[in-house]
Amino acid sequence: MHKHLNWLIPAALAFTLAVPPALWAADEVNLYSARKEDLIKPLLDRFTEQTGIRVNLVTGKADELLKRLQSEGINSPADLLLTVDAGNLHRAKEAGVTQAVGSEALAAAIPAAYRDPEGHWFGLSLRSRPILYVDGKVDPSELSTYEDLADPKWKGRICIRSSDNIYNQSMVASMIAADGVEAVEGWAKGLVANLARPPKGGDRDQISAGAAGQCDIAIANTYYLAAMLTGSDPADRAAAEKLRVFWPNQDGRGTHVNVSGAALTQSAKHRDPAVRLLEFLASDASQEWYAQTNGEYPVRPGIPLSATLAAWGDYKADDINLSRLGELNAEAVRLMDRAGWK
């Protein structure tokens, strides 16, 4: 945390502006980030070293930061919002706390599918959400698509987190876009019937449950599997090593992907340096850092991958514009509720 922006108190949402406009410096950017500090701070330090522009970082949960921006309104000190999942980025846009950015560098660096059509947000790293299976418990030739997970042959064999998780909501939204509400509702009911246990925990917990014999299949973002494989916890590594990656829907629309991304806030007082930071995070060097260090995929091809990511092989990603995931989020939540997805 830095200077006057080190007072994020998640439980308190009635925030006030602590710094008068006269003290805002031209050579700084105020960043609200829903990403853990160690997942973004090295890049921010590199940006400061290269440009001399200081980045004041405030971290918190995605929902809390959005509420904070809404509470602070036009007086918010934040220049950029960095968050995970296109659903969260869309919510920020719909809440009126972001503004459009016209940048040739960003348009050239980030494929259209991974940025808002109106320029309100930009994907900076890519997260895949494939099927993970326990080695020796599942023959990969049995696997094919997300839709197939509703088949009764998987009864009692699937682990997945709850329906209130934005990652699952976005996955279901992508399926609605491809298959329609009626078909996906039937699929969701079949998936629920095939669960090995009631949904609980995060993506790491689904991986650990598979390794512990509680299920044969887990749905989780590859970022978490990579983090467990390369982390310092021997138990995490041992668990992750028992699972394999299967890329579903390769003969159709492709595997579901999402992004972590950023948006210029409506209240931005340091617009030019903030856009410069956005462009830096989309640069080749930053994209390679994500791929080599952070266990995430770059948002475009041609960037070298880490050995962990490369070992999983190439895959076809769903090319739906991720703004649709936000637009269909409410429908996805209602559908999951009707299906009994806890």
C-alpha cells in the first residue's frame, strides 16, 4: 500500500475522499485492484521504473471495490479499476463508474473478443475453465463437451463450486449464448444430479477434492491448477499432480475462457498516465510476465508460455465477445437457481 491510499476497510462502504484535489499529482496513478497484491505489484513496480509514474495501489474484493467506487462517485481518487472476470467488468460499466478509452495501442494489442466493444474495459490476461479429470479414474476418450457432463454416466463424479461464483455464472452465460436458455437449464439440472457433493469452496478445493478421491472430475480455472503445481505447498503440488487438463468443445465453439482486466474510472483525475499504464499492461513484456510468472494465458497468441502452460497443449478458445457474459449474467443466475444449483 502507498501513501494516502492505504486505508481500504472492506467492511465499511461509506467512504470519503481523504485527499483534496490540490494534492493530486500528475505523475501518479491510483489503482483499485481486486487482484492479490503479489499478482500485480511486480508489474506495477516495473512500470514505475520505466516511466517514473508512481502507482498507488488499493486492493480489495471485487464487489467491495465496485461499491466503493459507487459510494465515492465522481470524487473517487481511483483512476483505474483492475478486476477479474468479464462479468465484474460489465457490472462496473453498467454501474456508470467507468469511461470509454480510445487507444490504438490497446485496440492493436487486445483481440476484440477480450475487450468491451465501446472501450470501457480491456482484458489483460486470459483464464481458461476446462474440465480437469483425475488421472487413472477417467479415460479422456470419454470426455467431449461441457454439455456431456449432464450425462448420467457422470453421476456422483463431478466437483464444482457454487452458483454464486462469478466464474460459474460466466461459464453458464457462455453456454446460454451458444445453446439457448431451455437447453442450458436442462443441462444444469443434469449437472446438479451428477455432483459428487454439494458445491463448496473455491477452485483449489475442487482440485483437492478430486485428488482426495471425492470426485473424478473438477471444473476449475487453469490458473489455480498452475498455482498449485508451481507453489511452495507440497500438499497442493501432490494434489494438482493427480489431475489432468481436458479441453472441452474442441469440435465446436471451443473451451470457455475469461479475463482479468481493467477499466478507466469515470472519476479519473490522471487520465493520461492511467491509459499509459493500461497500454503497458497490454504490452508484449507484460503479457509474457503473466504467461511465465502468473499462471495465466496472454490475451493474444505469439507470447511465450511457461513450461506448465505449454505442457497442457494448444486449445481452441470460445471466441464469443466476453461482454456477452455480463449481459447474460442475470439470466444465468436465474437459470442456475431454477436448476437447484446451490
